[in-house]
Amino acid sequence: MKHDEDVLDLNRMGVNDAAVKRLAAGLKTNRSLQKISMSDCKLTPQGVTIMGKALKENRFLKEINFNYNDIGAQGVGKIAGALRINDCLTSIELSSNKIGADGLKRLAGALKVNKSLQGISLKLNRIGNDGAAMLAAALKGNRSLKMIDLMWNIIGDDGAGELAGALQVNHYLEMIDLGNNYISSDGAEKLADALKANKRLQKLRIWRNNIGSIGAEKFAEALKVNQLLHALYLKGNSIGACGAGKIAEALKVNHFLKEMDLSENKIGNDGVKRIAEALEVNQFLTMIDLGKNNIGPNGMSKLADALKEHPSLERLYLNSNCISTDGSRKLGEVLKTNRVLKLIDLSSNIIFDFGVEKLAEGLKVNQQLESIYLGCNKIRSNGARMLGDSLKVNRSLKSVDLRCNDIGDIGAGELAQALKVNQSLQVMLLMTNNIGDDGASKLAAALKSNQSLQKIASIFQDAVLSSNGNLDDYAEMLIGRLRRCVQKIDLACNDVSIDGAQKLVEVLCYNNTAGFGKDIQLDIDLRYNRIDHNGRKIVENILKTFNTKEGCRVKIMT
């Protein structure tokens, strides 16, 4: 259980009726608690009834989470009764509760009169078209809701049509999520028509439906006239190159859209070329996701030309494509001239060491990029060396993801040399890189001998070296040098023994040279190692003493 002054976290606690009664009694007098999270608490019907009554009386709680409790239609009826009276709650989460259309009917009645609720999550409740229709009717009169999550609810074109009708008249809703439903081009057309008239909606997510190229064309038509929508997420809708072309034409005239997700849409080189042409005109988009679209070097070349001096795009996602070495070289040239990009995701693109070369050259010049994802790219020690050389001079990168490559001990050593001089990096992810004791020791030694260690330590957030060999000897050195700044140590999937785990925890909890004091919040992942039941008991006994200290919390996952 996590309990701050204003947040009570009971997630996965298996709260019985007696505990719920005590909680409800406390809510009658508590004036500071702002949020209660009871996700997957195995609430009984009686427990839900008790909480419903408590919410009728409490006038201070702002957020409550009932996700994954299977409370059903009857249970949500109890919650709905509270919402008719409660005028303080601003957010409620009811995902995966087997609400169905019957439960939605009860909830919709409450939403018609509730004047405080701003956000509601209803995903994974199988409300269907009938439930969507009842919710739409409530939305026509509701003036407080700003966000609704309806993912995974078997809503089809009819339900989408009902919601579209509500959007025609509702001028308060700002975000609606319809991802993973059964909406085709017909439903997309109705929603697109609503966007032409709607004066408030800012985000529409319609991930993994089946709108196809025709649906994309309808949304494109809406984008040409809509002046308020900031984000449109069309991931996984099989819009193809044709649909991407229609969206591209809209982007040439739309000056308001900031985020566009076209990932998993089979747009290919032809589609990305059309998007690139649009980006040469559009000066307003700040994020575009083109991941998993079978984009090759030719498509990447055209996109790179559009990005060299693009004035607004800050986040570019190209993961799981086929841009290969040639495409990454083009992007390396972009890094030399672009002054806006802050994040690039190139994971799973088979760029090899040769592709890293040009990227590394670009990073030596670029001083704006903050995050780069290079996981699963068959990068080896030579690529790590080139990247390390760039990190010695780059002062903007805060996060580098090199997971699932093969840099080995030699590559780890090259990165260690970079860490001796780099004073800006906050996160480096190196899981599954075939790093053994030698490489891990070099990384630890770099942190130990670094002349600016305190400055690096004060901003170093995560030390992640999962799946990289035996780290028993490495653990003490690493933790001792990173001091209180570390928030997460991930040593999962290694070969850490009982002795190594004990050493690690003792160093964390008792080694004064590590600089620990008050206000320590640390997570250590030691799962999938050589730690048996007795080892877990040893760790738990050490933590019992340490976690009683004021402001200290260390959580060990074994």
C-alpha cells in the first residue's frame, strides 16, 4: 500500500468488506485525501455498495479508480447513484468491470445530471452500440465531461454514429478514445462530419479499427475545415498509401493539428513520400508517428529532405520499419541542420554499425535532440564506439536506448569512456546486450572515477543493465557510486545470487559512503536471478529495518 498525504494506493491489495468499511468511515472526516486507487482489489458487491454510500457523503475526494474489479451492471448502478449527488469528483476510472449496455444505461442517467466529472474511463466493458447510444444521449446534455475513454468496447458504425451526433451539439468534450473497436469507413465518415461542426474536441483516437483509405479520406476532408483538433491518432487502420496521400493533402492546408499518428497503416514508401511533401508545406505539426509502415531507404530519403530545416516537428517515430543503413545515414544528415527535433525513435530498423556512423556524426553537431531510440538494430561494439565518441561532445541528449543489440564488453567499455566526460545523460538503457562482468565493471569504474560524478549522479535517473551476465561484483560498486540520485536499478534476467542480492541491499541501506539519508525512493528489480525463497527472506528482513526510517522506501522485486 502506498499512502501519501493526498493519495491512497490500494491497487491489487485484495481489500475485504471490513477494510472497505474502515476506509468509508475515514472518508467521512478526511479532508486532505484527493485520490483513491482501488484497481484490481477484488471488491465484493457489498464493498461496492459501501463505497457508493461513502462517495455520496464525501465532498473532498477528486479522483477514484475502480478498474478491473468486475463490479458489473449492478455495481456500477451503486456508483452511478453516488455520481447523481457527488459534486466534487472530477475523474473516475471504471475500466474492465463487465458493465455492458445495462450498466451503461444506469451510468448515463447519472451523467445527465452530474456537473463535476471531467474524465471517465470505460474501456474493456463491452458496452456495444446500445451502450454507445445511451452515452451519446447523456453527452448531449452534459457540460462538464472533457475526456472519455471507450477503447475495447465492441462499438461499431451505429454506435460511432450516435457518438458523432452527440459531438455535433456537445461543446465541452475535448478528448474521446475509440481505439480497438469495430468502426469502418461508414462510422469514420459520421465522425468526420461531426468534426466539421464541433467547436471543442481537441483529441480523437481511433486506433486499430478498420476505417481503410476511404475513412482516411473522410477525416482528411474534415481536417481541411476543422480549426480546433490538435491530435488525430489513426494507428492500425490499413489506410495504405492512398489514405496517407489524402491525409497529406489535408496537412498542406491545416494549420492547427499538432500530433498525427499513422503507424501500422501499410503506407510504404509511396505513402511516406506524400507525407514528406506535406511536411515541406506544413509548419505546425509537432509529432508524427510513422512506425511499422514498411518504409525503406527511398522513403526515408524523401522524408529526410523535408526534415532538414523543419521549424516545428519535435518528435519523430520511425520504429519497426526497414530504413536500414542508407536511411539512417540520411537521418544523420538531418541532425546536422535540424534545430527542433527532440526525440527520434529508430528502434527495429536494421541499421547496423554502418548506420550508426552517420547518426553519431550528426549527434556531434546537434545540440537539441534529447532522446534517441536505437534498440534492436544489430549494433555491435564498433557502433557503440562511434556513439560513445558523439556522447563525449553532445550536451543535449538525456536518454539513449540501446536495448537488444550486441555491444558486448568492448562496446560497454567504449560507452564507459563517454560517461567519464558526458554530464547531460540521464538514462541509458542497455538490457540484453551480452555485457558481462568486464563491461559492467568498466561502466561502474567510469562513474566512480568521473570528476563530475556528483553532477552526473544528481541527474542520473536509471541504471538499467538487464540480461547482461553475472553482476554480483558489479552491484556494490554501481550502487555505491550513484548515491541517492538513483530511482530505479534494473538487474533482472542476470545471474545475481543470494550473496549478490544481500550485498546489493546492504550497500543501499547501510553504506554511509553512498550518501543515503532521508527521502529515498528506490525500486530494484532482481527478478529472474538465482535468488530462492531464503534469499527473498534475507532481503525482506533487511528492508524491514530500513523502510521504517523517515522518508525512506526501497522496493525490491524478486
